[in-house]
Amino acid sequence: MRTIKKPLIFTALKKISDLGDNSGLTLIELLISILILSIVVVGLHQALDTSLTAYDDTSDKRELLARGRFAMERMVRFLQETDLIQIPSPDELKVSERLLDTYNNFNHQYMPGGDGYLDADEDQDGLVNEDATDPITYVTFKLNGGNLEEELPNYKTGSTGDYLGWKVICEQVTGFSCSFLTSNVLEIQLTLNDGKSEVSLKTRAKARLLN
Ligand SMILES: [Ca+2]
Ligand SMILES: [Ca+2]
Ligand SMILES: [Ca+2]
């Protein structure tokens, strides 16, 4: 007759059980049961912990990526429309601003739809940044401590040299650098690290008005 082999643990438990009273669990059986249960629980806990940590890491990285992309998109927008790119230091990018038209160039009132003249066209003649009466107005991106900051011209005043204060566009930045691939194509690298995760982004932008 074919016999089914019992798992070793049951045989052991049976032997232990046979030594004492068969009517219930002995102390040793109880201890072994608790031990087995503990091993199972610890295993499950570790598996769950690993899954939660992996989930945390992923959402952490997703958050960092979203913040990095926001800053990248901002720089790319200004780069695409600029006719002047400068990299004064490895972690600084300066471009002439010729994208925005949210003010009336004559009375400097805020107009969401603009007045049809780029705001950098200070003398409102249709040419932008062409001479001393209409000097170049810059947008600057610079790494300051762990923050990537942006400085924009202030078009709310009649002065051509007014700038708005530095504004943080991305926090926890550990690396920011720009380099020319060609005279009108720039590569930007951005690294963010929040102490737990690190993400690196790289993008390229072409200045349409430059050759
Ligand atoms: Ca305008
Ligand atoms: Ca002008
Ligand atoms: Ca100007």
C-alpha cells in the first residue's frame, strides 16, 4: 500500500506529543507552533516592508522628477525664443528675454493677453533689445546653495534696468550645468537629491533665433 510521507515537522510534533498527554498541546508543541508562526510573521513583515520601501522610493523619485521637469521646461521656454545665450559660470545660465508679453509696454499695466509688443521691447518700436534706449533684458537661472533660482526683468516699471527678486524654481538641486552642443543648441543637466533619492535630468533646447 502506498503511504504518503508526512512532513518532518508533523512527525516531530507527533513524537513530542506521544511523550506526554495526547489530549492537548504540550508546552513544547505550543512553543514550536509559536516559533513557526513567528518565522512566518517576520517573513511577511519583511516582504511588506520591502514593498513599502520600494513604493516610497518610487513616489519619492517621481516627486523629484516632476520638480526637475518644471524647472527644465521653464528654462527651455526662454531658451527657444532667445537670441543671446551666456554661461557666465558653470552653474549659471543667462539668456535675453524675448518671450513675455504680459504688460502694456507704454503704460506698464498688466495685461494677461499682452499688447502685441514683446515686453523686452522697451521703446515699443517692434525691434527688441536693439540699442541703449532698449537694452538687453535678461532672464538668469543660477544655482544658489541647493536652490535653482530665476531672475526675471520687472516690466511693471518704466525703467529698463529693473529686475524682480530671485525666485526659487527648484529645491534640493545638487547639480546644474549647461553646455553648448552647437552655437544654438544647449544641453542642460539637472540633478536633484532629497537625501533619500537622487534623479538626474538632461534636456536639449534649440534657440530658434540663433544660427
Ligand atoms: Ca508687451
Ligand atoms: Ca525696441
Ligand atoms: Ca529690452
